[in-house]
Amino acid sequence: MSGYHWHLECSECDATAEPHGLHTVCECGAPWLVQYHSAPDPKTRSKYLERPWCMWRYREWLPLRAEDRPVTLGEGATPMVPAAELSKDLGLERLWIKDEALNATGSFKARGLSAAITRAALGGANLFTVPTAGNAGVATSAYGKRAGIPVRVWAPRSTPDTILRQIEVFGAHLELIDGHIGDCGKLAQAYSREHEGFDMSTLREPYRIEGKKTMGLEIAEQLGWKLPDSIVYPTGGGTGLIGMWKAFRELRDAGWIADDQRPKLFSVQSAGCAPVVKAYEAGADRPEPWPNPETVAFGLRVPGPLGGRLILRGLKDTGGSAVAVSDEALSEGSCDLAGLGIDACPEGGATLAALKVLMDRGEINKGESVVLFNTGAGWLYR
């Protein structure tokens, strides 16, 4: 197809597909992944300094043709906040908080939905459906409005009121249910099939990962094209962790970094919903659905992530692992981050709680450089 510099490959079987039109999942049921035909030369690094500071500065690494214009609200370009005193207390060389709360719509979801809605709009979508634990519903509603395409959102009735009001402010049709995000997903997919909509569920289209991987590209640029020893990331659906794993592999394959520069990736979940942790500890290749998920960290309340197999592959490939923390510990972590001036969501607090556990276990050592992710704004939960 003229102008496309990528194609799609199934993450589990040998199937491939051309990128034109609208894509959901492979016939085998697994997510598609974007594979690029070439990569930028490392000598071109300096040209990024001439571009606007947003995620689309990396357009050669993204699924965007020369004539395409992204659906954007200025997403990306979030700060790496040094935590010098906390780093010293823990005995780390350097500690940063990557604060995704400063994205458009208040969370990291803005990156993925900007990329996904850009490609879906160019592919001919005329209605978006999405299940949400909170932030994905806000971002889909905002970017759908930006694209001029209607959005229908299904959310658990227990979702914080502030998030629900944000969804409605952007004009989406909101339906609340008694259940979790998996139940919402079934309704969103059924409605999409019946009304010829396009389902924006996590990993049921190929491009949210591409937006999320820009978190990894940004970390590399912000640290002078070097990478930290470890990244601790809160994991619900897992597109952010998968996206960064993909970004670091692409940087390595293009000669921008060495293989031994790739950081260890650590997945953090709540003890009340920890399918990835359970699978990792059992040595399984994919998680089993978690019964009765319960946690105050709504973004971690994902009982059966479609990308579970990819998450586990990313952890093992980078020498990382998975850890579960209690709601009490993650809430305390949010308060500790507030002491640094960061209005952290519960999921962000989980990464600090997990860092302490991982150091106690010896999986992250003193003297390492570490990045924690705050994936969203705390005010959205209040």
C-alpha cells in the first residue's frame, strides 16, 4: 500500500496484514503488533530538538504517513521529576518519577488514544465504543470529540464521579454497570458489532501500543539517549509496559542503544487483582482471569488482560518481574509522592510501594538508576 512504512504482524501466529482500513485482532484472537520496514538513523537524533515537544515529534517511529495529520491535544512531553532525597534514603544512584498526570486528559491514556483514534479515523471509523476503568474513557471521549466521531463508554458504577463527569463533559454517551471492566468490555464489543462501531478496548486494535511506546522514547531522549537500570510500572491492561518493551527493542535494533542498555521492566499490580503476578510466579505463559477483582486503584482492576502473554514475555525478556502490593501500601505510596509535590493516582503510588518490595528482595539493587511511573492525576479519583 503506497505511503505505508509499516505492516501488522500477529503477536502469536505467523499472520500478517496490510495496515489500510480498520483492524481489530487477528483471526487467532491475539493482538496485532505494528512492524516498521525501516528505522531512523541514529545520526538524525538532533532533528528532534527542532520539533514541537509532544509525542508526535517521533513520527518516524509511529504509524503516520507523510500526508497524515494526527488527532492531537498536545499529548506527551511529560516531565521526569528527580526524587533526590528519596533516592538517597533508598540508596539508589538516581530516582525519577515520570509524571504522566500532566498529559492532556490527565493520564497516560492520552498517548494511546491519540494514536489509536488517529488511525481509526483515517481508516473510516464512524463510532467508537470503549470499556473503561476510568482514564481510558476520558481520553477516548476527548479524542473522539477532537476527531468529530461519537463515543459510547461503558464503566463500572463504582468509577469515581470526577472521572464520570469528565467523560460526559466531552459529550460521550455513558452507560454504568454493576460489574468490572471485563463485563463492560463484553457490552462494548456487542454494541460495536451490532451498530458497526469500532471497539477501542485495550489491545483490540493495534495502535494504542504505538502511542504508549513514546513513553520509552521520551525517557531515552530525556536521559541523553541512555536508559535507567529499571522501570517500575503499574499494570492493568498492560499496553504501557508492552509499548515500552517494544520501543526499547526498536531502539536496539536500529542501533540507537546497546542490548545491555535495555532496562529491567517490573510490573506492579494490586493484591486484590494480580493475574499477571500470579502467572509470573507460577511460571505460566499467560494469566488466568482473576475472580472478584477488588482494589481502590481502578486502573489495576483488570481481571483478564488480553495482552497478558505479551506482558509476561516483556518481563522475562528484560530480566524484570512482577509484584503485588496491598491497597494500604499503594495509598501510602501516593501520599509519599504527594510529599514530593506530585499529585499521584493510586496506581502511581503502587510503583513506590513496589520499589521498596523489589529492593528488599534484591531484584533492584542499591546504586541503580530507577524510573517510577505516575500514570494519572490524583484529582481524577477524588
